[in-house]
Amino acid sequence: MITNKKKRTTLQKVKILEYLQSVYTHPTAEVVYEYVKKEIPMISLGTVYRNLNALADDNEIIRLEVNGEFRYDANNCGHVHLICTKCSSIEDKALREKFTFGKFNVHCYSLIVKGTCEKCSRRMK
């Protein structure tokens, strides 16, 4: 049996999404919690985690795993995440070109590239 459950839009989910849309820092759940708690003092860290997971499962945000820690991004289309495996920094890069795969036209993409940032590369020399 297939059921169509309508997803609830709660104040907590709205505030979490608004915060993520306002920053470009790829925050952790704890950082999101500290910010949203200022507007909704009774919110729990568990509620933030549940809402972040629901938003990621619904493809409204991206959940990035960086060195064993999850980070979140509301800009879920049209750029590359460059993740440093040494310092866990994340840099966004946009690809300016439109591209295709055979007859498949790409409208949206999200790509994760892991490596070593410039600062960490200099330290290793």
C-alpha cells in the first residue's frame, strides 16, 4: 500500500532553512542549533538534527560529510564543494559552463571534490 504523507512545515524547519540560506559557511548541526536557539529558545539539538536530516532527505539542503562530521548547505545546486581532508575547510566553486552527458542535458549538479587546500599544501612542503 502506498501512502502519500504530507510533510509538515514547522516553525523550527523554517528557521533552520532560513539560517542555512543566509550563510555560506557550511555549518554543523551544533552551529545551526546555537543560532536557531536565539529565535526559538525551547528548541532542542535533537529537533535540529531531525529537521536537518528531513531537509537533506527531501533534497532541500545538502548534507556533506567532512572528516567524520556532517556540514550543511542550502545551496543545493550548481556548484562544486572543494573539501580539504587535512583541515576540513570547504570552498564553493561554480562551474560557468553548461554541459551534457550524451543526450542528457544537465540542469542542476552538486559535486564533491576532496583533496588538500592551498594552505595545508604549503604547510606540507
